[in-house]
Amino acid sequence: MKTRPNTRVLRLFYALPWIISAFTLSGCVSPIALNRAVGSYDEAIVDAASKQLLMNIARAHHRQPIHFTGVSNIAATFDFRFSAGGTPALTGNAGGLLMPVFGGSVAENPTISIVPIEGEEFTKRLLTPFQQSKLTLLLRQRYDIDLLLRLMAQEVRVQGPTQEIIYRNTPPDSIGYETFRRIVLHLSAIQDQNQLYAEPLTLERTWTVPAGSVSAEGFQALQKEFFILYNQQDNTYTLRKQLVGPILITNYDPSTLPANERAQLNERAGDWITHDLAFDIRANHPGGEWPMKGVFRLRSFHSILYFLGHSFGDEPEYHVGPDPRTPAISKNENPISTMELIVSDSAPSQGELFIHSHGKYFVVNTGGPLARWNRDSFQMLYLLFQMTITDLPRVGVPSITIAK
């Protein structure tokens, strides 16, 4: 006698692969949604910060106070729900199959905290000129030195035979501005030949102490800091130590200089502050047709914004050709503007970086032959802003909270 299979068991058997697939799919939804959310928030934060920079350039253009806000915290809660089941197929009473039924939902509830970037500490950082180490950090990322100095330096001080001559990086001062531009173009030509150095001076200091004045414990401590040489003739110790001096831009390898010459450069550099960047271009080296030495005095981030804001207003930049002694510049790259901004009455095309302020559209010109230069300039501005701001407070401060 044959037994007839249980219809419910058959239905469950045929539906089992669908149910397993449903639960597997539900496990995949969570990381996909999370990755998409993280990317979206990251893109939105970068876009907001970029537009704030443009907004403050526009404010500087209109001689208004600049101000920044920042996202201090994002807390996003995701609620993933998934359901699965089965229902008899529409095959009549003799049907033995189940049709899978799926359901699901994803709920996102982000809380974004926005705080004003203000206070005495931030204001000091905003008004304090950049340190030389920050400029050289960017220089080692292979940025053009003429772009860096046009953006970050407010003046160059060239050592003449009898006195120091100051050339300001501001268009209204035509003599100063044109000389400044020619000097940074000259350095750029040397950089194009891969012969520009931006290295700290390595100095060697020596001290002589009587051997009898050093105890056994003291000798062990000195060994950790100094190279020690014992002088038997006069029963003394000579202590030697290498020290890192100020950063110097040169057209030669500064490590090849004799120790006494490096010491002389260090003594001269001792009069400069950390917001100055020294250079020493010598004859008989690449670019040595125009030997010169001096320092660049760096700007603050506040000054950079006002320089850019005025550059397309009442203090426009203009073309300055290289000095006749300057070697060939790669691709003849010598843009008029440090960062070209377009002011328009109409909205730009999609994909361009712009803001709408004071009834106008302010756009970074990212088209044409100078697209790379302008993009690098804005990226540099963004990095300098990140070097200026402090860590944003995350708790216990007034904030704007957006709940969705």
C-alpha cells in the first residue's frame, strides 16, 4: 500500500531555498547601507567645508568678517527589518508548492551636531603666520613652489650688499609684486630641473669638559646624547652632537657644505623667526645665473583669504614674466591668478565648485588649460585650513542638531 506524501512537508521543502536566500540577503543589506551612508556623509562634509572656504573668500571680497562652522559629530542609527514567509501557489487543491513572500525596511535616523569654530585659540591660529615646517611639508608633496609661495608668502626680503630690501606680494605695490613673482618663478624653474632643495641645516656642536668632572653615572648619561672622545693629552672629553637647524631652500645640497659654513648660515638664520623661510641660491649651480639670498615671510590663513578675496576685486593680479636670467619653466606655466575665481550672474554647470553669495555666483575655474593649477590651489587652501583649525568639541557645547 502506497502512502501519499504530506503536502505541507513538500511545500516547506520546496520553499526552503527561498527562505535561506532571504535570510542571507538580509545579512548583506546592513553593510551595503552602512558603506553608502558613510560615503554620503563624508562627501557632504567635504562639500560643506569647501563651500565655506569659498563663502569666506566672498566675504573677504566684500570686506566682511569671516566665520566658520564645523561638523563635530554624526550619530546615525540604522534599523534593519526583514521578514520572509510563504503562501500556497495558485494551483488548486492539488498544488504542492509554496510561493515565497518577502518584506523589509531600512530606517535611518542621523543626528548631526554643528558647532561654530570660534574663540580666542582659533582666532590666534587664524591670525598667526604659518610656520616654515608647514610650507615644506606641502612642498614635499610635490606642489609647485611658485604656487605655494604666491599663496602663503606675504613678502620676500632679499639681502643686498648693504641692506635688506623688502618686496611685498601685493599687486598695488607694482615694484614689490613683480620682483616677488620673478623670484618665485626662478625657484620654480630650479624645481622643474629637480635641483631645488628644502632641507634643514644639519649642525655639529662640540663641547670640551674635564674628565675629572664627569662621574661614572654622568658618563653613561652623556653617552645617550653625545658622541664622546677622550683626549689623553689634556685629560678631557670632547662631546659632539648633531643638531637640526632651520629649513633652507637652496640650489645645492646643503649637507655638502663645510661645518663652519653651515654654522655661519645657522647664525644668520638665528635672526629669523619660525614664520620665515630662508633661501640661498648660489652661482655655479642650477639657476645660479641669478644668485640671491634672503627670506620669505609667511602669511596667516586670515591674510590668505583676504588676498584671494581682493585679487578679483580692487587688487587684481596681473601677468609678470620671468627674469631674463631664469631658466626655462616647464610648460611655460605662469598663471596670472594664484587661484582663478569667476564671479557670474548665472549659475554654473553641474560638477563645478561654486557658492551663491551677495547675489552672485563665485566659481573656482576648473576648466581650460589652468584647471590643474586652480584645483591644486584650492586643495592647498583646504589643507591649510585643516592645519589651522583645532579639534572641534564633541560634547557639552551649544550646537545645532539636525534630526531626520
